[in-house]
Amino acid sequence: MVPEAVRSEKSNRRHSRLRRSRLTSFERALASYQRLTKRTLLELLPQGGPPYLYDLVASYPGRASKGLRAALCFATCAALGGNPRQALNSAVAIELFHNAFLIHDDVQDGSYRRRGEPTLFLEHGVPIAVNVGNATNLLGLRRLMENRGLLGPQCTWKIVEETELMMRRSLEGQALELAWIRDNVCELDVKDYLQMCLKKTSWYSFIYPMRIGGLIAQSGRLEPHQFYTFGWYMGAAFQIQDDVLNLAGAYERYGKEIGGDLWEGKRTLMLIHLLQHCSEPQRSELESFLATPRAKRTSASVRRVYELMLRYGSIEYARSASRHLAGAALLEGLKAFRRVPDSKEKRFILEMVLYVVQRDW
């Protein structure tokens, strides 16, 4: 008779193979890019050093993640005829910059969970988390400096210039969002939200990785606005879907606290839609809720806002907007790559448009 533990292990292996067999070619490619980036990033982290620094830089990258940004860099480089191995340093840098943003975002937002685990500031305090975020950015810069011997000084400097622009745009987008919360700004429309998305999400998550991959493939030559519109639409679709998942996702898949955006008072597309369509008494109620500090908000008041969003169709409106933006992004993607020969990498980039609105984490 086969022992129970052996039968269980064999069953687990069968289920694991079945799950892998059900993955799409896009998901398999994404996982492959993610494994390469993650392994290289963790291998290149400094060993030793002061306490609560480099060991904690590994915290967020070591958790489950999608690796979209690094994957876009690799795929764009290969689609445009470059050697994706030459993009490895830059892909690692992109992932480091992303994780630094997450560490600082969690401090600014007062978030409790990240990728299914406690946030860094919750575990170690704000001062250590901020310092680790700064160190993560520094290590990303170090990776870009290592490009000099691999890509040459001209291409390396172009990548540094793109990085400075990405950082500036991202900080401006974050500043907009923080100002809306701090000043309790309630007179916002879709245009305001999309402008914030362009700066905060689209630039560093989509425009920047594609432009870096393009620069590497073409030895530092790239059109001034190449991938701007494509990346903007894809980033906006991604951000809206992320906002929807924050309200309607499953925690075990999403990995962050469900409803966190409502607790933080973030001006999501759903909230802007609700403010525009609710009754005057309800709007006064919402403005009062948004003026209340997070620590003084209650579960009942957060639930009340969520129920109003359901009543006025705000969540479904956001889902529809995400799908429409994804459609526009796909058209722009076909335009951006129309002169590029067909390849698995080109298909991967275009398929990412559908992935960002269909994902559940």
C-alpha cells in the first residue's frame, strides 16, 4: 500500500503540472521573464553591510509579483531586434525602482499589506522603511551605471536621461494624488484622473520600460515620443483595473488590503464618478467622510461609500472604462509596432493589453 504522504505528494505534483498546463503562452513568458529578473536582482544585492538595510531591500522583490515592467523591457528589446540579455541590467534596475516606489507608497498611504505580507514600515517602522526605499533606488542607479561597459556611454546616458524623466513624472503624479487627499479636493473629473494616471502609473510602468528596451535594441536611437500614447492608455487601463480589484478583488490573489483605497481616501475613478452622480446630501456625506483622517474612519463609513458605489454603478463604470482604454491601447500598440516583424515578443507586448484588464491580482 502506498503511504498517504506519498500519495499526497504525487497528487500535489499532478495538480501543479495541471496548473502549469493551463497557463497561456503569455503567462508562461511573463513567469520566465519574472524568474530571470528576480533571480538576478537577488544575486546582485550587497552582502553584509549595516543592519536593516540591504537584507531588507530583498523583502519586496522576494515576495510574489508579476514582473510586468521588467518583462516589457525584455520583450520590447527583443521585438525590435535587440539581444534581451543586454537588457538584463536595465530590467533589474526597473524592478528595483518599482519596489522603491512601493516601499515609499506604503508609508505615504499608511498601507498595511503588500503582496500578501505586512508592509515594510509596519514591520520595521517608518524611518527604516524610508531608508530601505532610498537604498533600493540607489541600487537601481548602480545597475544603470553598470550598463556603460555593456552598452557604451551614449546609450547608457540616454537610459539615464529617460530614467530622470520617468522619476520626475512619477513624483509629479504622486504629488497630485497626495495633494487631492490632503486638501480634500472633490471637484475632479475623468480628465484629471487620466492625467494623474499618465504621470504616476503609465510613465514608469509602461512607457519607460518600453522606451528602455527600445533604446537598448537600437543603440540609443529612439523617436522622441515613441510608445507615449500606447503606454498611456495601457497604464490607465491597468490603474483602473487595480482600483477595481482593491474594492472587489479576492485578498488571497490581490495581496493588499481590500478597500484600502477607501480607507486612504484615494481619488479613484469610481470615487470621482460617485461624487458626480450622487445626490447633494450624499455628496455632503462623502465630502465629510473624505475630510476625516484615516485613523478616525470606521468600517461602517467605508462600507457605506462602497454601497453607494454599487448603487450608482461606479464600479461597473470603471470596469467599462478600463476595457475601453484597453481597446484604445491595443489600436495604439498595433500602430506603434506596425513596422516591426511578427515575433513571440511582439505578440507578448500586444497580449499584455488584454492581461492588464483581465487579471485578478
